[in-house]
Amino acid sequence: MSFIPPAIASGTFAALASVFAKLFTDEKTSQFTQSTLELLPISKYSETAEFYVSSTVRIICFILIFGCNSLMWTIFTKALNRAPSSTAVSIVNSAANFSVSALAGYIVFGEPLALSWWVGATLIITGTLILTRANSKMEETKSKAE
């Protein structure tokens, strides 16, 4: 089961890449820029300062998208190498991705965590588990027949 920690980490980085992608284009970034400028000791900031701070935050988010995706694929590959089945890695990865996406959406963007979302995520993971078990049983049957 040494594949579980890297599978969780890869799912987490996949979700974080999505968070940074949304921040790259979201209104929250503009609000963050204005809040940051208000903290500066300047009594009145210029539109130029707002533009540069906003551009810098968006560039950082853009770089973090690629950084998180690179880490996700690197760690996901390590998890695949350690696992007995690629499906098991995908299940753990998906579960981590769903969970982190939901929590990040709630914390960062104020999105509601509706019961229907959790039911849907649970059904997707349950369906994947059922398919995995069916595939495992079919492989066992084939290997016994040979």
C-alpha cells in the first residue's frame, strides 16, 4: 500500500492546479489585489500600481498551474509504479482530488458544499471501485484458467 500517499498527493496537486487556474481568471484575484494595495502605506494607490500587483498575482498563479501539474504527473507516475493496479491509484487520486477541490472551493471561493455534490462524488468513486473489483475477478478467473 505504499502507493496511497503519492496517489493522495497527486490528487491534491491536481486540485490545486485547478484552484490556481480559477484564481488566474477569477474576480477574487482582483479583490485580493485591492486588499493588498490598501495595506500598503500609500494613502492613495494608482491604477498603474493596481495593474502591476494584479499582473504579478496572475503570473504567479499561472506559474503555479504548471508547477502543480508537473508535480501531480511526477507523483502520479511514482504511485503507478508502486501499485499493483493502475485502477487503485486512479481511485485514490480521484478521491483526493474530489475532496481537496470541494474544500478549496469552500474555503477560497466561498462555494457551497451541497449534499448533491458529495452524493455524486461518492457515486463516482463507488462505481470505480465496483469496476475495479469486477476487473480483478475477471483477471483471477483468466489466470486460473491458464
